[in-house]
Amino acid sequence: MDFKNMDFEEAIKRLEEITIELEGKDLKLEENIEKYEEGMKLYKFCKETLVSKENKINEIIDELS
């Protein structure tokens, strides 16, 4: 899955879905690993997005100060 074409809100929603799937379903080991890997990639994408937006906000504050 290409997370770069996904916006932040879509990524968070998918991450929540994966969490529910991992907590509630009796998945085979390989399926669990695949879901976990997708979740970690989504987590990284969301974290990088938040850091980027935080940096942008700090730039705006610095410019206006």
C-alpha cells in the first residue's frame, strides 16, 4: 500500500481498523505479521506527517514573531 497517496485522516482510520483486527480476530500468524507490518508503516507515515506539520507551524510562528 502506498501511504504517500493517503492523507493523514485516512491513515489514522486505517491504523485504527488494523488495531481492531489484531485485537479481535483470530488471524493466522502470517496474517498478524502482515497487519502488524502495515500498522507500523502507517504509524511511521503518521508520525512523519505530524512532525512535518509541527515544523511548518513553528516556521509560521517564527515568521510572525
